[in-house]
Amino acid sequence: MPDGGFPVPQTASKMIRADRLTKRFGPLVAVQDLSFEVVPGEVLGFLGPNGAGKSTTLRILSGWWPASSGAASIAGHDLARDSLRARRQLGYLPESFMAAPELRVVEYLRFRARLKGLDRRTARTRLGAVAERLGLQERLRQPFGALSKGFRQRVGLADALLADPPALLLDEPFGGLDPLQRQDFRKLLRVLAAEGKAVLFSSHVLPEVEDVADRLIVLLHGRSAASGTLAELSAHLAREAPLRVRLAGGAEALEAALQEGGAAACRCALLSRRGQELWLRPEAEDAARRLFRWLAGRDAAVLEFGRAPVGLEEMFRHVIESGERAAAETVP
């Protein structure tokens, strides 16, 4: 049992759970029909552009905001019906963490430990443990207002870890950290997961998600645009990756022919010409075969023909662009 907390139900294998979660602010729908689960020992990353609904979802799960509809639970405790017990099982680091600037770090963490229900002895032990883990020992006597952004983030994470909760919600936790601090923070998240914690964090920085997350959800306009492990998403995208054709010459004439109707006949869309390379987006399963036959019929001097290499950045861009196109097509 986490120190000072309530017992975690034995059935709470799904430590963090959202079921058709929706949040409206008047006519604006910030989160819509979002469902996912995080189990102990897993790191789930929210990836998406600004305004995608990442912070809104984390605020709902933390108990800051109620959902407009749908359900959410932490360690088996429903956030609407049993909010206190649910919140006692989680640690939350908001995107813009702040504390009273005049408080010394140790004063702030002692105050937060009392709010979390830790007795004095447990609070002292936990405070020392998290300060050592996060490299805060030399900063405990400093006022919060004198800290750099990176050390403020560490104090926020120390707050989240004080009661040793089984679930962690971290909103843009790498913001303001220098490269070495980011590397240490990523290692820490993996250690926390190895200790059995369920970790949900958000980011719009691709390498952070790639290095840390077991699974990811790409959010766009409050919806899940894609989800799965990096391997699953990369394999899916590889089937839809752009076709890259490298030619010995005559790329301009072929580009013009494609624009005049060849692309439609091949069931693909011309994306760009990069030197003597043509990049096309397949719009049907047989697009590659059709394009190859079309090129053969024009006696094109093809040096290379195949799918473009796909990385996380290309995957992210593809998901976002596909989602934007789909959204535009639904606008009357």
C-alpha cells in the first residue's frame, strides 16, 4: 500500500482507465469519446500538437475538471463517485507547475505531505527519498522562486512521488529541462515503470515519446488519431508510406504527366519532386503496382522504386495530416 494512501483494489489491473471520455467547454469539444487503459509497469505517451486535448485529458484524470460525459477511474476508484480515493492513488505533475515563491522547497514538500495524509515520520522518510532520487538535496533550503525551471520541475515531480502512488500523470514533464536533465528524467520514468507504477505522460516532442513510451496515443482535435506500440504504428504506416521513385533523368516531364492525370490513373497523389526523385502518396492498395506499370509504359529510366523510409517523425506528420484531411472532409 502506498504510504498514507488507501489500499489499491486487487482487481485494479487497469490502473488508469478512461471510457469514452468527453469534455466540452460550451460549443468547443476539447476531448471526444477517448478510451484507453494503462496497466502497472507501463508507460503510455500522449503525443499531439498544441490544442489536441492532452492537458485537458490529464486534468480530468487528476480530478481537477469533471468530464462532460464518459467515465474515468484510478486504481479501480471511479473519479466521479469516489474522487478522494481515486486521487489518493495518483501523483500529478501539471504542465506549468508552480508553488509559492517565498516557500523553501522543504517547507513546500512538508506541507504537501501533510495534505496527502502522511504522518510526520513517513513524511520525513519519503521527503528524503524523493529529494535524493531527484537530486534536490542541495535545493531543499532554497525558496521555490529562486529555482531554475528545471529544478522547479523536479520539485513538482517530488510532490507527485511523495505518497508513493501507483499511478502517475505527467503533463509535458520535460519542459524547461536541459539535455542532460531530459536524459535523466527519461531514465527515471523507465525505473518508475519497472517498479510497477502506471505512467501516463504527454509531450509534443517526438524523441521523448520514442525513448520512453511502451505505447502511444496520437491525439488530434480531442480524439485518438492513432494508437499502439511504436512497432505497430510504424508497421501500419509502412504500408501507407510514400512511394519514392528515383529517375536517371526526365523527372520534370514525368511530373507534368502525373499532374495531368497520370497520378489519378495510378491511384496515387503527387507529393513533391526532390531533384530527380518523385514522391507520391498511395491512395489504394494497388497504387504501387499501377505506378510501376505506368512508368514502364513511358519508358522511364527508373533507378530506384520503393517505399520511403518511415521514422517516428514521418509517422507523426502522416497521422496529423491524415486527421486534418479527414476533418476537412466532414466540414459541410
